[in-house]
Amino acid sequence: MGNLADKKRLREQSGEKIYKGEAVISEKDEMMFIPFIKSGSKDETRPWLYKGFYRMPDGAINIEGKRYDGLLELTIECSEKHKEYLSEAIEAFTKKVYDHSAHPVESITVEEHETETDVLKKEIERLQNNLEENNKTVEKFRELMESIE
């Protein structure tokens, strides 16, 4: 059997992680607007905020998240003794955020995105339309100037 120190030593020798942590979301703010300050219109969006930690037997890895426009920005506070568990903590926290969120995840697919050449073609078309409109404006201005003379 052995005691906890023996189990810890054997796990270290076999290359396994010593602890199995658990992600906890302690605070979640997914309101679309701030009551009495913003009207709640879709133009006035604000980030969804999450606070939590990855529980360890001898401490915790504190994580704060801000989700806005399809991005998740994380702020992590971690002790050096937990550095090996950092990737597991981030994975568990983000998984918990997306699993327990009322808002769906924006998925990325290759078909939805345009290639760079398509984007450039659209930009060229837009610029050509602007040029035509500007030329029409110049012609109207010339006609106006000629009629004044």
C-alpha cells in the first residue's frame, strides 16, 4: 500500500503528474448590458467576465477571463511550484467556461472564410465605385462652375 509520500514518489518516478486538480468558476458575469447605464441594444455590447481557479491540494492557480468578439483573454496568477499544471489549468478553465456559458461558441470553418484574393477583389471593386462617384461629383462641380461663368 504505502503512504501518501510513497505514492507521490512512485508517480514522480513514472513521469505522471502528482495531483489531479479541478477547475472552478467562482464568478460569472454574462449580462449583455449594465442595468440603468446602457440601454441593452446590440450596438452596446460588453465583455463577459469570468473568475475562477484551478484547485490544487497545496494552493490554487487563479484565472480571470474576459470573452469579447469571439476572443477569450485570460489573466493567470500561478505559483512557481504549480508551473507543470498550468496547461491543464488553462484547458480545464476554458472548457468549463464554454460548457457552462449561455452563449454559443463561434466556430471557425474553412468554407466561411474568404481567401485573401477574394478580400482584395472586393476592396478593388469598392475603390472603383468610390472613384466613379468622385468623378461624377467633379463633373457636377465643373458644370456648376461653367453655369456660373
